[in-house]
Amino acid sequence: MVAASLDPSLSPAGRSARQPRPAALRLWLLSVAALVFLMVVVGGITRLTESGLSITEWKPVSGTLPPLSQADWEQAFALYKATPEYQQINQGMSLAAFKFIFFWEWVHRLLGRLIGLAFALPFAWFAWRRAIPAGYGWRLTALLLLGGLQGAIGWWMVVSGLTERTDVSHFRLAVHLMNALFILGGLVWTARDLGALARDPAARPARLGGVDALLLLILAVQIMFGAWTAGLNAGLAASDWPLMNGRLLPEVQGSLWVAIANDPFVIHWVHRWWAWVAVAALVILSRRARRAGDRRASIAIHSAFGLQILLGIATVETGVNIVLAVLHQAVGALVVASAAWGAHAAGSAGRRA
């Protein structure tokens, strides 16, 4: 009794403070995943409103606050006026119009900072309380580092459009989007591992098998072409479906590989038709999840990609209506989350076997 009173770790309160809390960690990670999903949506709005180059400086701390005085606004606007985007596209833009695009980029960056705090602070608290189960510390650290890397990638992307281009590099945009979705998938996967551990202390983490990795890679290719389509405004290359400007096949000028990576019409065409390869992969993944006993994951995958197809067609036929285009990106994130869920279900079955 005396020893318990002197050593907090031996008291009931000390023991509870030092016990792993997988259920609490799961809820925390799902909350962060919801914020990442919101970040992807706001990123889509930022892209579609051509707001990404409105803030020409990267100030991780002082940039948290927007301009607070008329002089501050004039200074921020003057910096934007020095960019090729303003000089070649937005010449004569009013300060009010600049404030609109500034708002969306500022919200996008502010949300990134909020996600960083929403991950780092609870992570530190859980680590201090020794509430992280064995084997999960390194994985959570990796997710934290990926989040920090995402901020650096975002600035690397913005820099590509500040001097010689009137827009950001579509290659860098793809890296930015795909890293965000990789983080989202990692959060969902880890949360599901922790949920299984909360139900059964003997549960082991799911493993990503070769078949499931291949299916997810097929989906990743589709996401990459979607990012390229957004970065080059390739959605405007045609507004009819399934043909493109009345043609079934695109006309390729020069090297096929150069066209696939740079020609808006060809990229749009690949994005349309690779989508059906991705659908086939997702159907296979959903069946694997269902055979593993997770019917809900199968339903989530089918619902997500079915809605995504409809939104993609509607976005094209409306000339990239901004509401539909944002929804298309949002549901794309749900496709990734549901695919991670399905692959985890299949991987969990493999571990049980």
C-alpha cells in the first residue's frame, strides 16, 4: 500500500494512465482524417477558383493571420501583381477580386496548420501518457512527417507558378494531391487496425498483400491523371461524352509519351478511359473485402465509385461547373478512403488465416 502511494505507476490511476488506449486513438485518427478530407475539398475550390498563387510568400507562423490593414492588403496585392498569372491573365484585377482568391488560399493554408496541430498535440499527449500501443509509435510518427512534408510540397508547388508560368506545375500538383490522399488512406488504415486492437488485444495489424497493392496502384494512376487534368484545365478540352469533340480517339502530335504527360486533350482522354480500369480494380477489391467478411466496405467502395462516375460525366458535360467539380474531387477522396477500408479488410483476413 505504501509503495503504491509513493509510485504513481503502481497506483490504479497510474496504471490506467499508462495503459494503451486504441479506441481513443482510433477516434482521434478518424477526426484527423475528416479534416484531411475537408482539406482536399478546400484544395479543390482553391484550384478551381485559380486562387493558389494569390499568396506569394511562405510564412508558416506569421502567415497565420491575413492582412489586417489597407496597407497590408496593398502590399500583398503588389506582390501578386509581380506574378505572370496577374500580368498575363488577371491584368486589371480589382483589390476586391484579389481578396476573394486570397481568402481561399489563406483558408487552405490555415486548415493545413490546423491539421498539423490536430495531429501533433494529441500525438504528444498520447505518447506522454504512454497510451500508444506497441508497434504504433513509428507509424504515427511517419504520418506526422508526411503531414509536414505535405506543407513543403505545397510551397514547392506554388513556387512553380510564381516566376515563369501562369499556373502551377501539374506534376507538382499531382504530388501534392496524391500525398494528401496517401495520408488519408494511412489514417483510415491505422484507425481500423486500432479499432481491431480495441476489440481484441491479441489482434494483429492488417498486411497489404500483393494483389491489393496492385489494385490500389491502378487507382493511384487514375488519381494522378485526375490531378494532371485539373492542373492543365484539361476538363475544358471537351464537353461531350463518351466522345470527345465528336472523336473516339485523340490525335497525338509528336511523341506519345510526351503527349500523355503534357497534352490536355490526351490527358483528359486517358483520365476518362483509365477510369474504367480503375472501376474494374475497385470491383475486385470490393469482392475481396466482402469475401473477408466486411460487407460494409464493399458497399462503401461501390457507392463511392458509382457516384464518382456520375459526377465526372456531369462535370464534363457542364463545362466544369465548379460545384460539380468540387464534388468530384470530394468523392474522389471518399473513393480512396473506401479503397483503403476494403484493402484493410482483405489484409485482415489474410492475417487471421
